[in-house]
Amino acid sequence: MNELVGYLVSGVALGSSFALIGSGFVVVHRVTRVVNFAQGSLAVLGGMLSASLLGGRLPHGVGELVAVVVCGAVGLLMGILAVGRRGTPPLISLIVTLGISLLASAAIIWLWGQDPVSPPGLSGSMTILGASVERQRLLVLVATLLTFAALALVFSRSYLGKALTASASNPFAARMVGIDVRRMGLVAFALAGVLGGLAGVLVAPTNALSFSSDLPLALSGFAAAVFGGLTSPLRTLVGGLCLGVAGQLTAGYLNGSYQTEVALLLMLVIMIARSKSFVAEEAK
Amino acid sequence: MLTIDRVSRHYGGVYANRDVTLRVADGELRGIIGPNGAGKSTLFNLIAGHTRPDAGSISLAGQRIDRLPAHSRARLGVAIVFQGARLFPGMSLLENVMVGAHSRTRAGVLAAALRTPYQRREERETQALAADCLERVGLLSWAARPADSLPLGQQRRLQVARALAGRPRLLLLDEPASGLRSEERSQLAELITELHRTGTTILLVEHDVGMVTSLAQQIAVLDLGRVIADGTPDEVTSDPAVVKAYLGTGAHHAAR
């Protein structure tokens, strides 16, 4: 029982970071039709930055915030490279993001070396249902839920959210009513940078990150996004949590090295099962 | 209001528009007619910014707009209603119209996102404006329904409502009556008359020549990308060049 609760909590925490990374995929894909391959690198960057900043004596809260903001700026830069030129086809942009992710890995090795890095997080643990749970893992869940609530508010209430949704729904019509669709694409990339960075900052204290963590994180995040049809942030959250829990249960009861394979398998199953809805989506 | 000066646009060797010159006065309702392939739609796309001219210039109230992207022209007050549906399918009718209103009433996107204290009141005002625009096109009772649930004729009216919400200075209507039943046509004609009366400058492209001649004070006729006549409805319909364009050269010779 204790074991199970432990696995569930760590699964939910890990799944939260998948959901954050996945929502980054969703935000960018909705507006630009581009799958941002560099989304995992943003999470790694976030974790590395917060480790260095906190190690450089920045207080907790400030160090993490600066790391997330820098990731947002890096996301914006990625956007400028990938979709900044008017009329770039989504497939070309996708290749650009793939190139950026390779470059980012190199940059991360250059700046932080090859060893895994783990910033200090919320210390201590508490007992839930007889199981000892690290407080950092709870922080991840709470921060993720708050972020998704904020996202929902932005999308439903603000002009920015409506403009993003309109650009996603019909770019031509959005231009007709005065929305700068290209700028909305850049905003989406910046937002994806913030979400990816936040995921890295939150997950790194419990799961050390290295330059090669970007692919497993991106795959799991993408699987969560696929669960949301690459359009729904809420279903991405659900998908991410399920994936995290499934991964931790596999790691706990079977073998820890199967985690990424579980994510891949689930993604395949979901994609095949939902292939019809994808086709319908493309046809619109 | 609108000055189009010797504008040309060609695709390969084919001119869709050639040396088109038109001056539309403030508050005017100008009709544009012409046979299929005359270049009417290209002209609209050039004005709205969905294509760029190869030569010539387009100015709105003295400001050159022909190099501006489409969204900037929309912000300057150029609204276009296409024949086909150009809506936001996932959103309700009211939301569709609100998006049209937002982009004109607010300056910067980020500034708007940060101005939370004003947010609620402004949101209410925008909603009221959107509801008003829906009422003017007779769609208010459907406000909460998703836009893609509407039949085509009403989707076009929704486009008109969305355009109105942006308080356009220049409204481009591309065959608004096509596919409408006769009662819908007369409602549309009433709406256009009312918009004209309240000071909106309107360019109306229409296949229904009867509708254009009854609404517009002045009509330009396009044929093979050129303006072949420009005058009052009576002048234009009796112009031999126009008759020839509409009947085709073969018919013209046969009539002799």
C-alpha cells in the first residue's frame, strides 16, 4: 500500500511535467501547425538554468522565476527562427525546430557538461496514507494545476487568448479581422518556452536532468499532447497524468528502464485509436 | 476615401487586373460588376491585402496601403465579406463577432492582456456591441450556437456582423447575395442601404445586376481585368462596351 501511494504520487508529479511540456506542444501546434521538436530542450534548459542560478546564491523563487523567463525568451527566439519568416510551410518549420534541438543539446553540453544536474528543490517530506512523500512532488502538482487554470483563464477571457484561438481556428479569417497571425505564432512559441521551462524547473529537483533528457521528456510530453489531439490543453493534462502514473508503476513493479517505452507504446495506441479524429482535424 | 491608381496584377502572362483606376468617395456605395473572370475578386483581394499589386498604388484616406499586410489594413478599417464562409468554426456566433470587435477597439495585444482592471467592463461593452451587430443581421437569437452549425447564407450574414463589429471605414462585399433566397436578398439589400445611410463606404461586387443598379449611385464595370465603364447605373447599362462584354463578341456580331 505504502509503495503504491508512493508510486502514484511520484507518477502524478512526473506526469504533471509531461502535461506542461505537452501543453507547450499544443499551444504551438494549434496556432502554427508546427510540432516543436525543441520542446524537450526547453525543459532541460529550465532545469539547468535553475540549478546554476540557485547555486549562484539567488534565493528560491527568484532563481526559478528567472529560469522560466529566460526559457520563454529562448522559446520566442526559436519561434523567430522557425516561423518568423512569413509563409514558411509547417514542415520546414518542423525541421528547423529539429535542428534547434540538436544545437540546444550541444549548447547544454558546452555550458553544463554531460553529467546530470539537479537543482535544490523544496526539501523535506510528509506522510500521506502512511507513505512518505517528498514535498517537491506535491509542489509540482500544485504548480501544474495553477498553470493550467491560468492558461484556461487566458484562453477564455483575454483578447490575447481569443486572438490565439482565432488564429488556430482559421488563420485567414483571423487576418481579415486584424489579427497578426505571425505574431500570434511567436507568442505561442514564447508561451511554450515558459511551459517547457517550468516543467524542467519543477521536475529537475527530483529527477536529475542531463543534455540527453530532452528526448524522453519530449516524447512523453508529445504522447500527452497526442492524447489531447494536439489541440486540447485539458485532455493533455489528463494524458500527462495517466502517462506519468503508468510509467512509475511500470518502473516500480517491472523495470525502471521501460518508462520511455511505455510512453511510446501508449502514444502509438492513442494515435492509432484516434487516427480518424486527426484526419477530420486536418480536413478543416 | 479609397484611391486605386493604375493597379495591375498578373498571374504568369495573364492579367487579372490591368491599369485599374478607381476613386471611391467618402460615404459612397459603389457597385462593381463584370462577367466571370473579369478580375473583381482579384481587385478585392488587392484592396484587402490578400495579394499584392505588381504595379500601381492603393491608398486609403491618403495613406498608401498596398504594401501593408492584410491584418494591418483590417486595423485601418478595411473589412471584407467573402462569398465563402471565413469564420472561426469552434467558436459561438457571439464569440466570432467579438473577435471582430476586439481587434479594432484595442491597440496592443500584450497591453490588452495586461489591462486586467479594465478587462471586465470592456468585455461587457464588447459583448453588447457584438450582440448589437448580430441583431442588425438578424442572428441574435442564435448567438450561443457554434458558427459552423449555420447554413451557408447565414454564415455570410455572420461575416457581415463580424465586419460591422470592427466599425469599418470601408466595407468590401463580395457577392453577398449569391445563394440567398429572394426574401433574404431583400433583407440584405435593406441592411446594405442602412449601412450606407449611416456613413459606411461600401464597395459591392455582385452578379445580380438588378440589385447593384438599385443600390449603387455609381457602378464600375470590369472586363478582362480592365475598367471598361464607370458611371451611373443608366449610363453603364446602356454603354455599348458593357453590352458587348456581357453578351460576348460572338453574340454582338450575331445581333448586327
